[in-house]
Amino acid sequence: MTDPDLRDPAPRHRDDGGFQEALDRLIHEWDRSNPPEAFPAGPLASLAAIGGLDQFVVLTDEAAVDALADALTAIGGADLSLGRVFEGHVNAVQLVHTYGDDAQRAALHRHLAAGRCFGVWNTDHADGVRLVTHERSGLRLAGAKSFATGGGHIDRALITARRDDGIKQLVLVDIGATPDRADNRGWRVRGMKGTVSGRFDFEDVALAPDALIGGPGDYEREPMFTAGAWRFACVQQGAAQALLRHWRDHLVQTGKRDDPVQRLRFGHSVAATRSAAQWVRRAAKAAEARTADAIPLVLMTRGIVEDAALATMEGAARAVGTASFFEDSRIDRITRDLGLYLRQPVPDQARDRAAAAWIDHDHWGERGWW
Ligand SMILES: Cc1cc2nc3c(=O)[nH]c(=O)nc-3n(C[C@H](O)[C@H](O)[C@H](O)COP(=O)(O)OP(=O)(O)OC[C@H]3O[C@@H](n4cnc5c(N)ncnc54)[C@H](O)[C@@H]3O)c2cc1C
């Protein structure tokens, strides 16, 4: 039976002006205090209400890339857990739009118009998730996912499941009615508690015929797979910028600004964080334009953001002192959340791959490279 919320098939389109203003108002509200360390259901609903969940399905031009980067940065600065949920949603809907067929794209727009939230779950628990074909009952899933952000809260999970030949297949699963399959008891972490990124059990889930999105191996198809990491780097960058702002407020409010040692330390972090912001924007444009240099640029951008964020976390703690470790401090909260969120896959390998690519390909003679 058709969900009554899904009857309106009209796709919604990007509307920069009104959305950006509405988002700015929400960010201002969220940023005033530390949000609860639980799944951000309220803020997510507010984001859906202003059209945030269906704004970025297709990035038509550079202005659209900037608009998404602005949103990721702003949300990351206000609430990193919400930033992670939002980034996962954008990743999922772009994947469905890119690899889905016409009918799957139409369904996607119906779900988005109804305010549904999506996520991408690739990280496997134990042996991971497998596609199993039963003679009588058709296609089913077996296994579980870990780091399943939003499990028990979001509506649709785009997951990777292994076929018999070992290749990963994207599968879109309606999980809205089965929150009890989420097990977040193990998600006992110092930061990012609100993402509730625990385990999700897919054992014996029956799949609708249209559940398979794209073909085998599409999830890891380049450059989208690696270059898409600019989005999480952008969310991290937003948190580092927010940290810097709270650090500055402290220097102003306490009179510490008159100390040259405080200014020197602050200046170092401003330089590192602003430089990282420029890497992120450049990487975003390259990734979305699918330029030849996009993958190494994004890989190195992850490292640049990580370095700037770590320096800013350490600098803010030294500048503010013990007050930055109290529970009601925004600096404490952002530092705990960012500390964990910086732990994205194979960070050392990412920098190494970037350097190797730049040694391998001669970009040095091209003025445009700089
Ligand atoms: C808050 C949060 C939310 C998340 N949400 C999701 C989600 O919704 N969906 C999802 O799919 N995933 C999610 N993840 C998982 C995430 O994408 C990464 O997979 C995970 O954070 C990486 O974990 P790790 O640091 O343990 O592993 P690794 O990336 O493996 O890194 C650990 C360390 O080992 C090193 N290392 C790794 N391999 C090698 C090697 N072969 N040789 C030498 N050194 C090596 C790395 O460089 C690093 O120093 C989430 C993670 C977090 C923190």
C-alpha cells in the first residue's frame, strides 16, 4: 500500500535564496547552546521543513557546490552529529540519483518531498552484509552493519552488500518501520554520541525488486567514491572554524587578547584553518567537476583539515585552559565531537596516495595547477 505521505510525486528543486536565509536562522539558534548529546531529531526535522533534505540531489553548477559547502560548514559548526547525519543523507541521495533508474529516481523525489532522511552504511560488522537468493522467497540480506549512523532514527539506508562473487552492490532498504533492528548499546563514545552509529541487523530482510541501485561495484566507482570525501572534510572544517570563533570570543571577553603569546597562538590557528578552508573549496569544485586532479586534491585536503583541526583543538585548550573542559563549554563539546569525527578511513594512506599521484603525474608545468 502506498504511504499516504508519499502520494505527491512532484520533485522539489533547489532554491538558494530562501533556503540559505532559513538555514542561517536555524544555525544561529542551534549555535547558542550545546545541543543534547542524543540523535538530533528536532534539528533534523527543522532542516527537512526548510527543504534542506532535497536541496542537493544534483549540483548543477559551481554556485550549487558552494551552497552545499556553505550548508555543510555551517551545520558542522553548530552540531557535528547533525552534520554527519546530513552529510550521509546528501551522499545517499546523490548515489541513488546517479546510479538509480528513472523509476528509482522518481521514488527518491517522492520520499524527499515527504521529508525522509537517508544514510549510507558501508562499514561492515564482522563478516558484513551479503545478498542471498532464496528459491522461494527471492532476494534477501544476511549480516549486519557497524558505524550505522542514525540507526533506529533515519528512514532509508543505502547499504553495500556483497554478492556471491564478492563484489559490492548498493541496496536501498526501507528501515523506517524497523528501528528495533538497531543496536546502539555499544555506541559508548567520548564524542559524536548523537550520531548513534551502532550496529544494524539486516539478517533475513526481504528486498523489494527495485531495492538494488545501479550495478555491481558502482559504490566504489571513481572519482565519486574517493573525491566525495570533500563533504565530510567540509563538515569537519565547519567545526574547526566554530572552535576558532569560540576561542576568539574567550580572548575578547577575558582580556587575554592583550597577551602577545595568546595572539601568536591564535594567529597560527587562524592561518591553518583559513588555509584549510581554501583547500576544501578547491577540492569541492574539482570533485564535482571530476577534474583529473580531483582525487589527490581531496585526499590531501582531508589531511590539511585534520592538521588544522588538531592544531585548533590544542590551541583552544591551551588558550582557554581548564574552562574549556567543562561540560557546558562549546569548546569542550566541539573538541570531543571533532576528535572522533576526524577518524575517517585510512587517513595516512590518503595523504600517501595524494603524494604518490602528484609524483606519478607531471602537473608541475601547468600554471593552472597552482
Ligand atoms: C561518528 C562516526 C560516524 C560514522 N558513520 C558511518 C556511516 O554512517 N556509515 C559508514 O559506512 N561508516 C561510518 N563511519 C565509519 C567511518 O567511515 C570509518 O570507517 C571509520 O571511522 C574508520 O575507523 P578506524 O579509524 O577504526 O579505521 P582505519 O581507517 O582503518 O584507521 C585506523 C588507523 O590504522 C591505519 N591503517 C588502516 N589500515 C592500515 C594498513 N593496512 N596499514 C597500515 N595502517 C593502516 C590508519 O591510517 C589509521 O591510522 C563512521 C565513523 C564515525 C567516527
